[in-house]
Amino acid sequence: MRFRNVMTSIAVLVSLVCSQTASFAGMASRSGFVRGHVHFFGSKHFPIKQPAPVQAVSNVNVRDFGATGNGATDDTAAIQNAINTAHATGQGVLFPAGTYLHAGLINANGVSLIGVGGATTLLAVTPAASAVILSGISPSISNMVVNSVPAGGGPPVNAPQRATVAAQDAQNFVVQNLTIVQGSGRIGVYLNQSAVGQVSAVSFTGANTPADIGIFATGCANVSLIGNLMTGEQTGMFLNQGFPTEEKNLSIAVIGNTVFANGNAMQVFNTNVLDIEQNQIVCGAIGISVVSTTGYSVSNNTIFNATTGINLFSATANSGIVSQNIIRGCQGQAAAIGMSPGASVQFTANQIGECGIGVPTSVIQAAPNGDPNSIILLNNIYAGHANQLANYINALGHLNFVSGNVQTQTVLTNNLP
């Protein structure tokens, strides 16, 4: 009921905001800002490749290899034999209606796994080997329920084999039209060292435990996360370099997802070229956190109820743009921005309301790196009350470009050295 009410509030809020025409003309410029000379640091440098559509091929039937689908018998060997045959003959594997219990890993090397919708369930029961793993060229899984609840519990380990679904060393992979029900500590989809792939139209249900993560990605390139729904997660999406020997994520698109998270909705570390667009977020901690990521664009997202709406921190020289987001109901700041030497960001045309509900703070906290051009704040609107806010903009160093930032309902001072 709580989530339903929140989503209703978001829908009404978006319709109201979108119906308004905000005018930024005539606002006083600080430090001689010149119109028409706005820097753009966005992430559109490289197109993000999409996997080829899943091809319609003939299928082997997993029942023909001895799988029972009765939810009690271990079908691991039968499933794997069907996959091995399909791989050798260039076919897919069909799972008719039933619950297919697997006590071991399922390895789909270059094979499509296809169910018949909600009537097909893959059920994992072993914590150390709970995953359905996609590997090789053009693997996919679609149209079924994947359930790792019986494999939940125990200390969570961040490894593909302990996830619910994983793509490991896969190319041109597709995870699509699934319902994923996660056991405690089971990551929903684990993406590792995989390229040109898509996770789309997946409904994730976490176990509401502190270790739950919807999607984890490390060392991946040209991956799109599109149109997914997440509930009951501690962290919705976690894009991370992982270990020092692993490569950074490259060219990741996060578009049109709806995320309910008890903690952080989206965490990004060490990613090159990133688009986060048109997502709806309700969370208990940080809405979108982007750290040490270069060539990023965060735009047209709706963030509600976060402690901090958007967190930007750069420990390396990188750049990005954050624009046209709607940030509402923050316990603390709408945006916390910190730049290291050589890094820069443009925070522009964001619509913000009701911040500082829970703690004394400012709407926008900006810590430049000594370069007054490293943070650009343009044409943002705060439409909310004073609450526990000390400032609208609190800059911890001189900024050259601060212009057109509007307040309604209240008047907060700016701290601009």
C-alpha cells in the first residue's frame, strides 16, 4: 500500500511539473556568465551497441531429457543435458509449464532458454550454486520465473555462481521478460566481464534484507538496462569496477527503470560513458550516486524520498552533465557535488522540492576542486519550504558559473564565496 501511494504521488507530481512552463530568462548572472556558452560534458561520445534480436530457432524440449518439472526432483542434470544438445545442434531449450528444481548451476553456453511465461519456474535450492549462468556467444533467457528463495540465507558472497541469473564472459546476451524472485543475499542479475547485452522488462523482487542487489555489473561493455521493475531491494543497481585487476564498465545505459530500494537506488563507480535517463526512483538513501565516472549524463529521472537525491563525487579527472531531473521529498540534500582536480560537472535545469525534511543542510552542496569552472549550476528550481535548510546553494569554494537558479515558496540565502 505504501509503494502504491508513493507511485500515485509520483505520477501526479510528474504530470504537474511537466504541465508547468518555467521561465529562466532575466535571472541575474553571477561572475559574468555569458549566455550561449554553456559547456556540455555529456556521455554521448560513443553509441551504446545493442545485442542482436533473439533469433527464432527450433527448440529441444527439456522434458525429453528427463526433466520432471514437479518442483521436488532435482532436474539439474536433465536441464544441462538439454542445453548441451541444443548448443551442439544450434537450437534453443524450451521449458514447458512446470517448476524445475536445480540443486546445481545451470550453464547456458550460447543457448537460448525459453519458458512459457509465469507457468515456467526455475527454482534454485543451493546457496553456493544458485545461478542460471549465460556464457559464450548469443545466450539468452526469457519468458519465465527464476526463483532463488530456497537458496537464500547464509553469508552472501559477491560471485556470479551465487546469483539468481548471471552473464559470465558472455557476448550478445539477452535477459528479458523474466520475473526474478531473489532469496536473501542472492543478487538478481550478476553481469561479469560481458559485452553487448541487455537486461530488459524484468521484474525483480528482493528479500528486503541488507545484502539484496537487483543488478550488479563489473567489467562489462555496451550493456543496456531498460524498463525493469525492482522492489524489495537494498540496492537497486550497483555498477562497479570490482577488483583492481578487473576492467571498468564501459558504455552503460540505464533507461526507463522503476526502482524501489530500501537503501541506494543506483550506485555507479569507475564507469566510462554512462547514460542514466528516464528512471523513476523511490529509495531510503541515495537516489543516484555517480563516483569516479567519466562521460556521464544523468537526465530526466524522478527521485522521491531519498536522503540525498543525487550524489556526484570525482576522485579522478572526469566530466558529466546532470539535467532536467525531478528531485522531491529529500531528507537531506537534493544534490551533493564534489570534484577533484581535473574533474567537472554541469548541474542544470533540475526541478527540486521539499529538501531538508530530516536534517539541517542545504539544497545543493558544491565542493569545487580549486577550479571555479569545475562545477556549473544553471537554471535549477527549488519549489519547496525552508524546512531545516540553511542555504539554497552552499559552495565550499568559488564558482564562476551560477546563474538562473530560482526559488519559490521560500527564500533561502546562497553561500557563494
